[in-house]
Amino acid sequence: MLYAIRQLVIEGRRHTQGQKGKPIRIPTLGIRGRLLEHPSTPFHYVAVKAVTSGAWRSQKKLEVVKLRGQQIWECCVYERVRRRLPRAWRGELTGFLDTVFGEQIDQIWLDTDFEFESRQWPGWSFVYQSTGSFEQYSGEGTTFRQSIPIYTGVCSAGIAHD
């Protein structure tokens, strides 16, 4: 079952990648963004993504897998960008994060550690480390620009318990 859920998360991410989604607010969780959905029988993948990638303050993202309407897996990511980020680096950060999330869609915010660099973005790197297993894990991803930490995402995920 865990393998099936993990594969559904990856499939849901791929299916919703590039979609605009509907605007949504969840005040109780402090989340504002776009709702992306990928229904597949009997599962249903739902993600609330930030309005823009690389926002210039803290923000949250949420991913959920439902089985027959019941939430069975969830992932919450808290993102923050370094204060006083040079304006010239903002566009680069957004482009680099889009590349990381696009190319590492089957690893990012899951239970797999990895490091990422791209020839397209020299000087930029992303390091992700997690602890635990897919059933219950936490992870942290950090983007560096010439060894200076610029962006951090902290993820808490696993099987949803009643």
C-alpha cells in the first residue's frame, strides 16, 4: 500500500505540473495558493501550491492523498527565503527551483536524500535530506548560491492518522 501511495504522489505531481489550478485559501492552516487535483480510482491526489515559486517570505504547501474521500497521506512543506536576497538573485532562484522541482519530481519532499546541480544554473545547488521512512518522515531542502543558503524548505509527511 505504501508503494502505491508513493507512486500516486509522483503521478499526481507529474499530472498537475504546469497547471494553474483554482485559487484557494485555508485560513486555519495559513495556506493561500492554487488547488491542483489528480483524481484516479480509487485514490485522489490534491495539492495546494504557493501562488509563486520562490516567494519572498515564508509560505506553506500541502499535498494530500485520499482514498474514497478519507485522507490517508499528507505532506506539509514550510518554505522560507533568506531576508535581503539580492534582487538579481530572485529571478535566478525562481528558475532554479522550478528546474529542481521539475527534474526531481520523484524525489523532492519524499523520503529520498539527494543533491542537485544544473549546468543551466551555475553556482546554484540544492541539498535534500530526510529522516524516517515513507510511513512517517521529515526532511529539509536547502538551496545554496555559491555556498550561501538562500532558500529552505522543511517537510513533514507520512500516513495520516485519525
